[in-house]
Amino acid sequence: MVKVKKSLLDKFLFIGVLFSTLFTYLLGDIFYNSVKSPDFYRYSKYFKYFFGDVSSVELEQGLIYYYLNSLIISTRYKSLNNFYFEEVISQSIQFTNFSIYLVALCGVYKLLSIRNVEKKHIYFILIIINFFPPLLALRLIFKPEILILTLFIWSLVTLELNKLSQNTKYLFYFVLIFSLLSSIKATGTLIAGLTLLFLYFDVFKKIDIKFFILLFFIYLSFLALISYENFLANGLLFFEHKTTENYLYNAEKSFIYNFDFQLFLDQPKRHSQNDSLIGIVLLETFDDYFTIYWNNDTSLFFQDRINILHPYSRQYFSVLLTITFYFLIFYKSLKSTQNRKFVISPLIGLIIMLLISLFIQFDPNTGDMMKNYYYSFLLLISFIFILIELLPSFKDPLNLLFSILFVFSSLFLIGFPKVQTENFEIQYTQNLSTAYYCELYTNVSSTKNNCYKPEIDFCEFHFLEKEKVLPVNGELIQSKVENKIALLKNTKPHLGTYESCIKDLNTTLSLNKSNYKIHNTPYVNIIFYITFIFLTIDLFLKKQS
């Protein structure tokens, strides 16, 4: 009887994992516009490179993340018209991030299995982290940190397997995965590398010196291969970051300890804490101090919120969660021995970003470089290992209650509940119209079917002047559509006229397909990424003895 109950609970929680994963994807896809991500227009130059409009990107980041996004965009050419341009680009980014995130989730499952976490607790953890605000944020934006997160988690898996089995093949796996991670972004490499050294110093020090030199040589060779291909596209190496003018400053030493409690209490919002590390960490960890995600007034998360008790109730609640989180980090680091290093790992990311702010680059007008997406993968790892410590202490009904409360707390932080206005409903429908799942979604919900059909709608929505609901100064209003297609192309794609489109739609769509054809394929990056995917499949399916 006990086994039957356990089996039913496991099945129920597994369905919960599937539902929460899909639900949070749909939530981000419909409610957030990834074109409004930080630095989108700067890094959209990678699209121009892959679509053949520029020969050099003149930026320093790895190609693979931007190639995967470009590949998905190229398949959406029938929907890429003037009216729905931003929606289609955003959906492509969200789908790419979601695909990468699924690999990360599988990595978390494998990591916890290796560490003998009970299956029901693994499912509880997966459900909860689907709603973990720093991870939700990472899934929304056009930034390669989501790929760094995934590669970091699978690096942990390989090192855990080596530690458990003493099989050196897992070190070769690690070298390949970390080589790809190292090619993406310098800050991510630094934070991930130092954290792995901190977590697995005992593993690395046991490696025979000759074997260590061999592994290091292979790592450098792999990194050189990928970096050379990146250099051919970028004209820069991954550590040659071009600092923009607003970052040509260093934070004052007082940034570390400054904290105006009254100002914090009265104005817990962007720009109020630019000179305070403490204030930024308190407001950014579980919320959106820099107004990039759900506090971005162009997102549906921000629109039509219902404030409960106080206009800053969400900010105050997020501060309470942050204080609880860091209290648990310090408390569990003192009590736990097995998981201590994992629990305190966010401090490494925090310290590194603080040192960069103090000595390398900092924007005094915003308080950046302290956005938490730089080290959010460490916040996630710490949160997971805190849950590993907490969940076995309680019975299943309490864990279920905690999971439900956490889900609703996160939904509140990101902008729910709402009172939906007419313009909100219109933009919601606009965002849904070009989604992959539009027909299915409208069939199973009460949403009006307004799905975009290229064979009927392309000419009208591309050539004719139309109005749509757009966010302007924090409000949703009817506005004329601007031509945004040139953002991906140096010149507007020449698709003829409305009349020629109506007369021969297939030719027009073929022309649009050619505009978004991949011209510069990063073969080395692709080989490493596909190899990584095959390695994850092999590791995930392998039975753990």
C-alpha cells in the first residue's frame, strides 16, 4: 500500500513538473517581449551576420547561442512581416531559450539523482525552480547566460560522476563541456571556472600531474578551435570586451556598505540604490530592480497589475524573500557539511561582480554591473541545495503546500493578479497570434481565435499601414506600426508591392525566405554543441549504479 501511494505521488509530481515547465514557458512567451531585453539591438548584429548582411560582428561573444536563435528565426520567414516583426523575433528567442532550458532541467534531475536525492523530492525541486524568479528572468531575455547555466549544470554532473566512479572518461566529458562554456562570455567563464574549482578542488588535486597537463592541453586546444571560429566572425577574442561609454567608471569603495534605509523604504525602485550594493542585492535577487523583466513597462507582466495593500508590496515581499534566502545560505553553510560549498556558491559570483564594479567597469547611473543574471546560475544551484536540505525535514503534504505557496508568491512578484483592460486583451491576442501553438491554445481556452495565417494574412500585414496596441510610456495605446525589419537587415527586404504580393504570394514568401537564409554557419561551434547534446543524452539515460 505504501509503495502504491509512493508511486501515485511520483506520477502526480511528474505531471506537475511537465505542467509547470510548459506553463512558465507560455507565460513568458505571451507576456514578455524579448526584443526589449537589455542590449538587444547591440547583439542583434549577430542576426545580421548570420543572415549575410555584415561580414564582421565586432563584438566579443561566442557564436553558438546567437546561431541557434538565428536558425529558429530563419524558419519563421512566413510570419516575419512588418506588423508582427517583434512578436516573431521574441517568440523565436523564447523558444530557443526554452529548448536550452529543457537540457538544463534534465541536468538538474541527473545531478540530484547522482546525489541520491529521493525521486519525489527531485520532482518537488523541479516544480519549484520552474518558478524561481532569477531563473524565470534568465529564460526571458536575449542573453547567452541561459546556455552558460545549462553547460555549468552538466559540468557539475560530469564532475560528480567522476568523483563517484573515479572513471576518467567523465573528465574528458567535462573538458569538452567547459571548453564550449569558456568560449561564450568572459564573465561567465570566470565565475563558472572559479566556482567549479571551489566546489571540486578535491577532485582536481587528485588528478595525476601528467594527466592534468593532458586535460589542460585538450581544453586549450578545444577552446582555441572554437575561439578562432568566433574570432573570424567577431574580429575580437572573447576577452576583448568593448566597453561602452557609460561603463567607463569604477564604483566607489563606499558602494560596498552604503545603505540609506529611509530612501530604501520610501523608494524601493530603480535608480534609488545606484550607490548601494546592499540595496541592489535586496531588490534584485527575487525581483527586477533594473526593470528588465516583469517590471519593464513594455511587458504584459507590468500592465494592469493589482497592488495589494501598498504600491510597493511586491518590492517589500521580494526583500523579505531575499533576506530569508541569504539567511538560509549562511545558516545552512554553518550546519551542513555535505552541501555547504554549493549553498554558499552565489557569494563567489557576487564577489566577482563587485570586484569588476570596483576595479574594471561600472555604470554609476544605474548601479550596473550588479544585475543578477551574471551569476543567476549560482543562485539556482544554491537554492536547489537549500531545498535538498529542507524538503526531507517535512512530510509530503507540507512540501506540497510549500510548493503551492512558492508558485503563487512568484506569480505575485512578476505581476499577478491583474485587472484586464480592453487594450490588454488586444495585445495579449496580438502576442498569441503568431505563436507556434496559437491554434491549439485557442481551441482549449476561451481566447478568441485570431491566429495569423500567412497564406491569407502576409500581404496585408506586411504592406498595408495598420494600427496595433503598443506600450508607450507604461501604457497600452493604439499606435501606428513602425518598420522594424531593418533591425535585422541593413536594408529593408525587397518584397515588391502589396499588389505583386497578392498576385504571387509564393514568390513573395520565397523572397522573404532568402532574406532570412543562414549564410555564415559556425561549423566548429555546431559540432561541439551537437556533441554536448549527445553527451547529455548518454549521461541522462545511463543507469546509476
